[in-house]
Amino acid sequence: MTVTSKPRTQEARSAAMRKRLIDAAIGALVDKGYAATTVVEVCERAGVTRGALFHHFDDLADLLGAALTALFTDMVDSSLAADTEEDLVSRAWRNVSRRDFKAVIEIWLAARNDPTLAGRLGPVIEKFRDVFDPASNPTLANRIGGNKEATAVYRLIVETMIGMALGRAVTPDSGEMGHEELVLGLLRELADKKLGETPTSS
């Protein structure tokens, strides 16, 4: 008996095309940087026409917003699905050390230097910034401890890892860099000593 697969619905085809374009945009950001991530570059990578891109996205900024949302959502989902025994430093570094995190850095820096782009992408950046901000995320605050010192240590850990990710991003053909495991070990020691305390009002 021959089994024929059902044709994809228009909604499924549209979702697949959006993902194709988002993946192409992320790939361009990682490989070439924001300045070279143009409509032409994305369309060539996705193997589609400009018309197809503009059918699904208003413009390049709209596509970049979708790409940033996809990246952040994947990082949040990855964190939620992680082994509960995994320490906070390892969980955070697994996300920040991803190759496609360079796309996040590229978009952040572009939005910082381009007021128009910042206006378009600001809501997306702020939405997900709140997820990783203890002041806006009670679950995170409870996990790390509610006092000022614990919050400061958490921010130090996150910002150190973002710095290491930036180091990878600006180093040609960089993979794992020699100092990373040493730094991560020190951050784990600091987290063990300072995080996970009982929340206080101090």
C-alpha cells in the first residue's frame, strides 16, 4: 500500500519560509557581521527572492527582530529544559558560548549605535533582558538569593561570560579559548560561595 503524505498547509509553508529567512539572517550575522547582513545577502543565503522576504517581513529590521526573538526564545527554552542539577554558571555559559550568540552581539551593538534600529528592536531586547534580570524575574531572584551582594555577583558572572563571548566573536577562527575553563572555574567557586542564599530585603 502506498502512503502519500499530506501536503503542507499554507500556514506550515509560511512558518517554514519565515524560519528559513531567520536562519539565513542569523548565519549572515555570525559569518559577516551586521554591516554585511543586507536584504540581498539574506535572500541569497535563503535561496529566495526579495519579494519572498518582504512578503513575510516588513523590512530588514523586522527580520532582525524575529531573529533576535528566535535566539532568545531558544536560550530560554534551553535553560528551562536543562538538568536541574546543572550549576548556574554551566547553564549560562552553554547559552552564551553558542556560535550563534555572535548574532545577538551583532544586533545589540548595531541597536546601540543606530537610534532607528534601537527604536525597532528595543521592545524585543527589553522583553528578554527582563528574563535574565533578577529585579524583573522573581524565580531567578529566588534562585540566586535576594540580597544586593548576590545580585551583584550574578551580574559579574553574566557580564564576564558575555565578555568572553565577545572575545570569541572578535577573534578570527576562534573556538574555545585557552583561559575560558579557568575563568569558569573561578566563577563557579564564586557562585558556590555567594549565590543561592536566602532572599533578604537588604
